[in-house]
Amino acid sequence: TFSGIGKKNNDDDYQKFSGEYDGDGHAIIGMVQNTASGIAAIFNETDGAVIKNLIVKDSYVAGNSNASLLVGRAIGTTVLNCYTSGIIFDGGSYSAGLIANADNCRILNSASDAWIWGKNNLGGLTGKMLNNSMINNCYYGGWTGPRFWSVPSLKYCGAMSPELGWNTPAEARNCYWADTCKVRYFATPLEAINVGNSSGGTVTNCKAVSAEEVEATVAALNA
């Protein structure tokens, strides 16, 4: 019955979460959230929030656009030192391990191993980043793929983000993903971004790393 924290879609009974949530290194394990309409995440919508030091592990969310294991739709929000793993099942667009839909946001020093099934715009860390958003010092180790009926029409996948800027500036830097990450049913490697859908995005020092490199890469990020 958990429906997430804060405003959900057009529900005016709740405000967007605008506070600071410090997980202090604790973990939420085995969360299940299943909604047939709209956003599915721990934090549905945020505005000016800070979410830090939180682990969401072995969890499952199912929604119909803007589905994530952490934040569904975010404005001016910072995610810092967070990690997620589990399964995301989205009937619409914008699905990601950390923030599904980000506007002027920061994702810093964070990681996800989420398995993401969706329709369009599937991102390891974020599904969309606009208006001076940034991903820095992050890692993705999961995989993406279309929901069953969406195989012929799947568009836009990215390890960092499939839509890094769309006529707006956005940046990914110092980010890495496992070279085993694939777009399922297509058997194609997952790239940092979708170039054709990221007209305002810049990518600096982002690359796939082998299993042998992961431990050293994560240690370097932690440093």
C-alpha cells in the first residue's frame, strides 16, 4: 500500500518533498511499490530537496512513467552518497535507478545496480536531466530493456542518462558503468547517453569498465 512520499501526479492533497533526508548509511531493503498510474518511487516529487546517505536494496517498483527506486520527478534536488538495487517496471517513459526525471538537479557520489524494464528513456542513474543538471562521480552496474510489448518501439537508453539535456545544458562527468551492461533484446552495449536525444549534454571522463576494473574504479570514486 506504500504510495511514496510527497505529491503524486496531480494529487493536490500532498506537497512536493522539499526537506533534507539523511539516511545516515541505513538501508531500506525489500520495498515493494506497485501502482498502475503515474509515478512510482520512494519520493514521488521533490523540489529543492537533499537526499543523502541512503541505501535502497533489493526492492521493486512498478509504475506508468517516472518510475525509480529513489525519486520520481525532481526539481532543484541533490542526491548525494546514495545507492539502489532492485527492479523497476515502467509502462511509460523515464525510468532510472536514482532520479527518473530531473530538472536542475545534482546526482553526486552515488551508484545503482537497478534492472530497468520500461518503454522509453531508460537510464541507469536518471531518465532525463535538464536545465544545468549534473551527474558526477557515479557508477551504474545494472541493465536496461523494454517491457514485453515495447520491444519494437524502444527508444533512448543510457548508462548515465538517455536524455542529458534537450536544448538545455546538462553534464555527466567522472562516471563509469560495467562493460557487461546491455540493452536486453537488442544485445547492444549500453553507452553513457543517447547522443541523438542529448543535444545540450556534455560528457567528460565517462567510460565503461571491465569487471577487473570495477573494484579499483569504485575505490577511486570513494576516494
